[in-house]
Amino acid sequence: MNELQAILEGFQSSQKNGEITFLATVVKTQGSTYRRPGAKMLMTDTGRTIGTISAGCLENDVFEYTQQRMSDGEPIVVTYDNTASEDILWGFGLGCNGTVQVLIERLEKESSPNAIAFMQECFHQKHLGIIATVIAFEGEVDVKLGSRLLLYPDGKIIADIKDPNLIQSLQVDTQAAFTNQKSSVKNYQLPLGSAEVFIEVIQPPTPLVIFGAGYDAVPVAQFAQALGWDVTVVDCRANEATKARFPTACDVILTQREIVQKQIFIDVKTVAVVMTHNYLDDLEILKTLLPSPARYIGVLGPKARTERLLEDLRSQGIVYTTEQLTRLHGPIGIDIGAETPEGIAIAIIAEIQAVLTNRNGSFLKNRNQPIHQCYESNSNLLLTP
């Protein structure tokens, strides 16, 4: 389970227990910071917290805001500037030379638009979603701090932002975020003022299909689940004992290689790992995976074995494009000298994560660019219609 999933489950639990619940979200950063925009922390009036917004430096202070400074229930944005000498004076000592802005809001189950319910739907329905949240405004703009626009995959929009100019531009920019799947912070110059908006991309869990149900597949499933991925294990041996071996997997499919293509769903978000330890099974599985839109296909075993699999497929008259073969990783995993099933699983999951984030899996000390995506504030001029 990842952090956001834990927060969503924590909110459900807090509602059942009758707790007053708050959500803190990092909405803007500048310079070097431990967490990036979108990081969240759930807090209840009983002192329970889930998630983090820093390395442990800001959490207590943010919690104090919920207890002492939010009696009216209105959202607030708190700025922590750890580039100034006052950072040491006030005792935050963040250790990062940057600025963090945190939106703190009280969660209401029946609010509209309901960001928590929207995120829950994105996870349960396994679809992308966009949340645009007003984090600052000036002048006579018909919005409030924390006002939102929610964009669904079918184009449906729910919003409590009244300013027509801002709504018009947000419709364009949220659609763009849906396409490029990148969160951003944008400034909008409006006829009677300005507004700053955090446009956040809500990603559903990564679907991982593991072909193979041996004991070495268990840590792969466990590590993927720890990241919150949606794991499916496919056993071409159709062994009932497999289900007991993977108690935490989302789904276990018992099948045979001849019909496996009829029992799985592969889309552009799917990542697949082939580790059946059976050559004929792998051959049939690759015949299904390579033409599919799967984003990543990893095959366990030495390079010579993978090359032989491809050669046997070609001998059957099956030809694959360069683009399809680029998505094939064999041997699977990054080079960390792994030998045990757990070490190999770490290498596999790390390689998939690198592919998902368009990284190469090298040492960070050799990276000359910023570690995280930069969230720049862009100004959009809106003219009076």
C-alpha cells in the first residue's frame, strides 16, 4: 500500500470513528525540499497522522495549526522558508535550501467538489484524474482558497470556482495535464485580479502482471504491493497451492499457456514480468506480450535465453518492430549484483520504477540535473471577453 492509499483508507476509518479530519498537502516548492508538490498527510483531532510532508521537520507544526488556528474550518496555506536564517531560530532545521507551501484543510465527507472521494474513485476505478486547487489569489476574483476543479477521464468537470475566465483556462490546462500526466503550479492573470493554482495528476495504481508463481516471484509481488501497485499473478501450471503462496496479491489467475491471452488485460499502463522458469510457457507469453501495448516487459534469465526465445518466435513467422523490442528487458533488472530472490526482486522493481519515471537507474551522485521534477509557476494572461 502506498502513502496515498493509506491516507484514503485512514480517512474512511476516521469517518467511522467520528473523528475530525484534516489534510495537509504540499502545493508548491522552490529550491531543494524533501517532498514535492502532491505529498500529503492526514491528521485527526485525536492525534493520529498518516503520511509525511517533510523529513519529520514540519509535521508537528502543521498539526498545531489544525488544533489552534483553524477553528472556523477555513483552509489555510502555510509557507515554510528554510532559505532564511530564521529557519534555525525557529528550530525547523530542515536541512534543505528551499521553500515549502502547505495547504491545510478540514475534510468534510459531504463537501462538493470532494477531492478525497475523487481520489478514492481514481484508485477504485483505476483511472487517471486531475485536481486543480486554488492556493492563492488577489483582487476581485470569484474564488476562495481551496476552491477546486475536478476533471474526469470522460471530460466531466465538477467545480466550485465561479470565475468564468479562470474556469475557461483551467479547462485547457487540466486537459493538458491529462495528456502529459505532469502536475504543475500555474499563475493566472485575470481581468480583476490573479489566482495561483496547483494542478495535480492523480495516478491510479500501476498494474503489474507477474507470469510465474515460484517462490522467487513472492518478493516481487510483496515489494510491488509495498509501493501500492495493483499486482496480478498468473500461474500457467494451474496449481491451487499458488493462492496460498500469494495471500497479499490482488489477484491470482490459474491458467494454461494456450489460453493465457484470453484471461489477462494488458493496456499502456501495464508492466509485466515473465518468470515462469518454463521455456515453452515463456514463449507463448511473449507471443502475447510483445504485440501488446504493455509499457514494460521483463524476462527472467540470461540474455542468450531471451535471444533464443525471440529467434524461435521469428521462426514461427512472427516479426516484431524495434519499438516493441525496446520495451523488452532481458535479462531483467538493474545491475546491483543481486543473487538472492529478495535481491533480484529489488533489482526488478527498481528497473520498472526507473522505466515508469523515464530514468536510467544510475547513481544519483552522478546526476547533474535536479533529482525531482521542477514545478515552475507559469503566468497565463486572460483578456476580458
